[in-house]
Amino acid sequence: VEGLPFIFALLLLLLVLILIIRRKYFLRLQKQRNFRDIEKQNGKIVVGLFHPYCNSGGGGERVLWCAIQALQEISPCIHVVIYARRSVGGSEAEMLNKAKDRFGVGNLNTKQLSFVYLRTEKLLQAETFPRLTLLGQSLGSIVVGLEALYRCMPDIYIDTMGYAFTYPIVYLFSRGSRIATYTHYPTISTDMLQRVYERRPAYNNDELVSNSQVTSRIKYMYYVAFSLLYRLVGGFAELVMVNSSWTKMHIDSLWKVKSHIVYPPCDVAEFSDFITKPSDRKNIIVSLGQFRPEKDHRLQLSTLGALREKIKEQNEQMED
């Protein structure tokens, strides 16, 4: 089982090489079932949004649905296609209702919106690659990206989930599609490299690895090699947008680009009724975040625990 990622990587690289050689055949085969030409005849510009988990209901999905709303407001000549996973959960009507109820994005023109369902989306899941997860998911996204192009070739391809390895696929196998990206979080960062180098355990750096100098060095070299690949594929994006100054710092450093910060939309209108006077406020810290490994809640708890002990020590000193 542990050797499966290596086998998968070799087979996938072989497939990509074959497809590059047979690029013309791929485009001819894809053209037979593509509806972009039909939309082009109607004067439509097809914008493909690569967001397989479009119904998850998180912050990334708020950005997605607000972007769709903005695109429809820009021009009626834009037809938006969402590349979604096959097991997205819920019908298209239910997804639109969820976007309205959760994000306040309603009144979307369904005639300007289509869903393209991907059967290979399992290759994007971390559970599929228990070892070499970053490489496995990234190579898996190549297959998913090929399927997306096969099912619908867009005029403009926008990745809103950070699957950078799809960019060279769009560049090689599309018919001149423009490539843009909105990155919430880099696939790899200098923080991750530093963590492995310093052998600090974390959700993505198991203690079995961090406790060994040999395995830590191997993993560090793996991360360095992956970061070079990440820089290579990121260079295929013509427009790079990020959601924060932190992400910009890492993306600019890794990809050697000048990205644009587009802060995520935040609807605070519903909270206007809860505004209180400064005198009514209490010394309470509220932390908001999804319970996912990359949020590293353990670090937050240990930090607050250390802060509590420090305050306790200061109070004891003041009493003395």
C-alpha cells in the first residue's frame, strides 16, 4: 500500500507524456462533446471555476458564490461553469438555496450558470494518498483537470481551490484558455519547510518523522523538490490573486510573481444589531474556525495555556 503513490506517479507521468504527444487527438475528441462552441455562437464567454467542493459551505465557498454573482453583474455575456465533484451533495437547486441562505447570494441567473460534474474527484482527497499526500493530490489534480477540460473547455479558467498542477494542463491541452487563480492557502509554504527542518511535530509532520533525523532530512528534501515543482506550475497562471498579505508573501516568494490581494467578502450587516457599548464588553477571547487539522487548534490551545500561566505568575508577583 505504501508503494502505491510511487506507482501512481509513474503511471500518471506516463499518461501525461502520451497525452502531450497526442494533444491534437485530445482536442479533437474533446471538441466533439464540448458546449463551449455552442455558447460562443450565442456570444457567450465561458468562465470555468475549478471548485470541486463548491457545496462545502466554508469561507472559500463564500468567495466562489460572490465571484459568480459579481461575474453575472458584469455582463450577461458571461456563462459561468462550476467544475464540481460528482458526490457534491444536494441538487443544483439545493446548492443555490444554500448559497442564498448561508452567504446571502441570491437571485443568480441559472441560464448563465452550469455545473460540470467530475468523476475522478476522489484523486483530490487526502485519504486517497496516505503517504506522499502533497504529491499524490497534486498529481491526482492533473487527471481531474484533464477530465474538466474534456467535459467543458472554458475561455477563462479560474482555480479557486489552489490546485496549481492543473495550470500547465490547461495551458497544454486547452484551445487558448486564459488562466487565473485565487489562492486561499499555498499548497506548500516556507513555514512547512522550516517546521520539518527544525523537526517540530505538527498535523502534517508526524512525530515518527520528526523524532528521526534521517526521515526528517528525507522529508525536507522531498518538500524542497515539491516546492520547486510548485513554483514551476504556478508560473503558468497569468493572473494570481490571494486572500491575505500572509498568502501573498508565500506565493510571491514561491512562484516569483507579484500577486494581487483580493480580500474575501465579509457580510457584517447581520451583526449590526449586536453592537454594544465599550462599557458592556468583557475580557473574552472568541476564536472562530473550522475544526480541520491545518487550523492547528492544538497550537492555539497551548499558546493560550502558556498565556494563562504567565498572567497567573504576574498576578502572584503583584500580590507579593
